[in-house]
Amino acid sequence: MGESFEEKNIRIHEQLKELMKSRRGQILLTAEVKHLFEETFPDSKDAQFVQPPDHCFNMTNKKACTCAQTEQAIFECIKRGEFKVRDYSIA
């Protein structure tokens, strides 16, 4: 049996959290986030599922990560397609 949707969300969240640690305070476009994910995890087929709003403090999508709209959110939406990497909790 394969990975569940929830398990995939958690894994992607953890990968993004690690990837964005050194980019706190930076403003990135959605395409840049996806590109960084692909570059860092070249064997992963998950870049297509990487959506900053799914990990966003002040906006969200349906079926977003559990971090969305919480203090653990990775991004803050500046404007459509543009996200600031938050100083989120890494605990």
C-alpha cells in the first residue's frame, strides 16, 4: 500500500521546512519555491504538489497542510504568487 495523502503532506511539509530554514525573511515566487524543491530533492516527484499557500499563515487552499493558518506555517502571502518565508517554529 502506498503513502496516504496525509502522509505525503507531512513529508512535503518536513522537506519544505528544512529547505526554507536558511531562507527566512526572503520573498520567493511560487515558481522559485518549486524550483528549489526540485533542485534539492531531484529524485522526488513531489514538486508538482508543492504549493506555498498549503503552508501559509494568512491564506490557504483546500486540503492544505495542518500548518496552514498556524504559527508553524512556513510562508506568509505577500501578494498572489509571492510569499515571504516566515521565522516559523522549527521544533
